[in-house]
Amino acid sequence: MLYHFLYPLRDVFIGFNLFSYITFRSAAAAITALLLTFIIAPSMIRWLKRRGIGEEIRDDGPPTHHKKAGVPTMGGLIVLLAVIVPVLLFARLNNLYIQMMLGATVWMGMVGFLDDYMKVVKKCPKGLIARYKLIGQVIWGLIVGLAVTLAPEYDGVEWYTTAPFFKNLAINFGIFYIPMVIFVITATSNAVNLTDGLDGLATGLVAIASIAWAGVSYVSGRVDFSDYLNVLYLKGAGELTVFCAALIGASLGFLYYNCNPASIIMGDTGALAIGSAMGTLAVLLKKEILLLLVGGVFVAEVVSVILQVASFKWHGKRIFKMAPVHHHFELLGWAEQKVVVRFWIVGILLALLTLGTFKVR
């Protein structure tokens, strides 16, 4: 919004020329998101406590988690506001990539909010029925798939995805492209949701992954950088750096209140929305395969659940003490903080490897 209002006035005041730089607007978005979180969170926490909107703990969860009962939840509302407002202020709103990212955040944020509302307000133990959440994810995946297929920004590469570690290698999914997009967005949304089981775990990992995605976005939107690094150039994709920066700021701000012991929990409102946004980001950048690396911890969490269920169903045995895998380490005797920090370290290594794929080709 500020770009559209102030940049045209650069001849009146030369300082407004700063809005032409994605780096400046990204930094401004990150700082604004961080400050918004600090402004919103305290009053939101107090309001949720007054309304008795607290976390419901499953009986079959780790025993150490029962102390989390009653901790204010639906904190994802803070994250969503802290992302959306800076993006509206500092991004180019006529940009397809920004429009799609705002859509991903708002759409799945509403689905997640409905799920949390039914669990903590209406006291429905399972919240929104799983198939309804899946329908919401599939609908958004279909919208993104159609948008990428039809948008002029993707002429010639609409059904392709690029492969890391190889120069100019693109995989053509053809008629299977839209189903692939639906799978990626649905899987990523659920993966982040599954990971959001320990104080600060998902929040920190999202911040780390967003730093990597910011680098990917910036390079993909620069003709010179993308040409030098043999990365697919996508005109206008650099604006996604602003969104990633806002997500970094919002995640770090929320982490201040979400670290152990958490004062507030993200809930499905934030986890489903952020997961959907990260999946959409990978699709828009044509980096769906790279998502497996930058989001490696999220992938491991999902795989651990799949393996656990399959093993118990087919062989009557469990592979892990409890799934997702972060609970397995808790039951091995690791302190919650130790699990979280070590998973963050893995996330940092994966983010560095992700950025390293630009040169290892």
C-alpha cells in the first residue's frame, strides 16, 4: 500500500525512492511484524485468559504435557495479523505472487480458526471434522494450481518444477501438475500442524525456513542473480521476499511468548495457515522439490506418523515410542527445551544446505 502511495511521489521527496528496493521494504516488513507482535500479544493473551480459551491436552499425550492445559491458544491470530498487515503496507499489492500468499494465509487461517473455535469454545474434542479441513486444503491447492497454470508469469513453465543440484533441469508434470500442487500444499499445511506440539518448535522452524525462502525468492526475482546461478527467473517473484520477511518477524515475535514455558500456543489457526503459505510459496517459486530440504524437519515429523501408523496396522508394533517423532525423544527422557533446540539446529543446517544448492550444480 505504501509502495503505491509513496513511490509515485519520489520526485517530490527523494526519500520515497527507497520503496523501489525490495530489500528496504522487506526489512521494514520484518521490523513492523516484530513490533506488531509485541504490541498485540500481551493484550491478546490477557483476553484469551479472561475468556477461558485454553489448550485442551489429550489423555494419550506425553505426561509432561498435562501442565500445558489451559494455556491460551489460538495465538495464530497474532501471527496472521503480524504477517498480513506488513505485507499490505510494504508489498506491491498488484503482484500475483503477493495476492496468492495473502490468499493462502487468510484462507487456511479461517479453516484453522474454525477448528480451534470448535475445540476450545464449543468443546468438540476433535474440532473441525478432518475431511472438512482436507476439503479446505484441496480447494486452496486447486486454486493455486489453476492460477499457476493460467497466469502469464508462468508462460512456458506452467507445468514444470525445477530440480535442485542440476543446471537447467525441470520436470514436466503435465496433467498431473495440479494434483501435485494440491498434494504439496495439503501435506505442508498438515506437516507444520503436526510439528506444532512443543513450545516454540514449529515457530522457530518456520522462522528458519522463511530465511531460506527469502533468499530463494530474492534470487528468483532478479534477472542477474538467477542467470548467474542458473536459477529459474520469475518476473515479480522478488516480492515474495517481503512476505517471507514479514513471516520471519512475526515468527520471532511470537516465539518470545511461545518459548518454553509458553504463554500462548499457536493452535491450528496459525499452524495450518503458515503451513499452507509455505507450500504455496514453494509452488509459486517452482521449488516444490526443494521444499523437502528446507522443510526437512517438517517432512520427518509427517513420515514418523505415517511409519508409526503403518507399522502398527500391519505388524502390531510401534517404531517410535510416540509419534510425531518429537514426542519420541521426549519419552526417551530428553527435556522439551533440548528437543526443540536440537530440532532448530537441524533446521538451520537444512536452510544452509538449501541456499547452498544455488552453487552446487
